[in-house]
Amino acid sequence: MKHVIAAAAFLAAAMGAASAQDPVWDGNTVVLEAQELAHGVFAVVPEGAAGMAAEGAPIATTGGFVIGEHAVLVVESMLNERLNRQLFDLIAARTDRPVRYLVNTSFHGDHSYGNAFVPEEVSIIQHEATAAYIGEHFEADRAFMIQNFGAGRGIEEVAPVTADLLVGAGGHLAVDLGGIAVEIRDFGFAQTGGDLFVSVPAAKVLWTGNAVVAEKPALPWLLDGHLVETLETLRSVHAAFDADTRVVPGHGPVTGMEAIHWHVDYLGAVRDGVQAAVDEGLSLEETVARVTLPDYGGYALFGWVHPGLNVPAAYNDLK
């Protein structure tokens, strides 16, 4: 559970002097809004996300939904019943067509815990690695989420839900909602090893989950390491979509393909700097001191995520 250790360090840094009982963002107060990106294609974004992203502040989960002639597909189920209900209320305000599918882009609780409150007739779609992780680590993961997102935020009531449709390694699933198709694809290891990318090709809209946390200056988090694989995956994603595709990241306002390009450039710079240090036989501490990359330093969390997480992860991967 390396991601738990790394994320705990992140939350301590992000919350600064705040009490350990304070949530990184409050699932009891977040308000979600729907933004129509094309006919029947909506991003669901926390209110105020644009201003928070510019400051690098932690932002609640983003998601979305797609309305077809016969059915609706939802991206992410959110952290708790309150946010899940907000999401489904946003859908109900725009259509009376039935929700038939829901995709979790990863196992992270703020993207998947709302599964517990989804109607039984909705088919949940996950990567097979996500389903396996939830099956093996749910109780420990929920305890971690309560610790860092706060008691009394509805996480205690969450229970694991078995997915109905699984996407395998390198797999692809196409869902026809009637007049509009949704593509669900595994491009490879992005952050968790069970990441799914969801797109509506006709509308040129892409949901990335946490593979792209937010727009520039936000940076990727190598929570489980795998610098080389993550860089390769994001390059593949960038090459697979048109330059004018709109991107709905894991925790931020709607952006464009430049957000993925920024992540790719940053990870490439990390790789080059760390590889040179490894080739010279430098220690991890010496590598962190050398590979500072000030050109990418605009992120409010840079002082933790770059030297405290990404450089060490790259060093271990390349060494």
C-alpha cells in the first residue's frame, strides 16, 4: 500500500499547520456544478475550482456524465452519499433517461466510494486491477480516507461494491448510449496501475482521472513510483487525441490537451535529470538536491510533490 504512505505525507504537507483532524477538502461542504461541454456531454466540477487550481489548492473530485438517446453513463461516483446524490440530482435536472453505466477511473475512494449509493440497475465499470485492489484492501483504505478526509463525512457508511464490467490490461470498452458512444480504455500504468481514460470521441472530451490531477502548474504524483511507465502512458494518451480535445482532470476545472503536454514535459525533465544523477553514482539525497527543476515550480505543492515524492520515485525506478 505504498500509495497510502505517500498520500499521508502529501496530506500532512497540504494541510500545513492545520489540525490532523481537518480534512484535505470537506465532503460535507463541497458543492458540485454541471458544465455542458457538448450536446449531452457534461463535466461535473466543484464550485470555485478554477480559482483554486490557479493557487494549487486541493480540489474535490471532478467527474461527469453523458446523456444518450436511451441511457446515461456517469464518470466517477464521488466520495460519499451527499456528493453522489448531488451528482445524480444534476443528471435528473437534465434528463429522465435512465442511468445505466458508471465508470470509476481508479480505486481511490473519492472516485469510487459513492458506488455504495448507486441504484442496483446501474452497471459499474472498473479496471480489473481496481476491482482487485478494492477486494483486497477496502477496509484499510477506508480507514485511511476517514483519517485524512475527516470522520463524519459519510465515509463510515461506505461499503465495497463488486463491479459489473471489467476492463483488462490494455483493454478497451465501447458503450453505445444511443446516438452517442463512450470509449473506456486502459493506456497503461498512469498513477495506480488500474487507471481508465473515458472519452466521447464525437464531442472531443476526455476524462483522465488522477493521471492528470489538474491544469498547469499542477504536477503528476508518482504515488506508486513507475516514472518510466507513467511517462510512456501519458505520451500515448497525448498522441491518441486531437489537439482541441477538452480534458476533464481528476481534481480541477476543464482544461485542454496542454495539461497532458505539461505533465509529459515535466516527467521527461525529471527522467533526464535523475538519470544523469544515477549515471554519476549520486545518492538519493544528492539527486534531490540537484534535480530542482525551477521552471516547474509554480505549483503550490511543488515543495512536497517534486523533491519529496517524484524525484525519489524516479530515482528508485531508474536505479
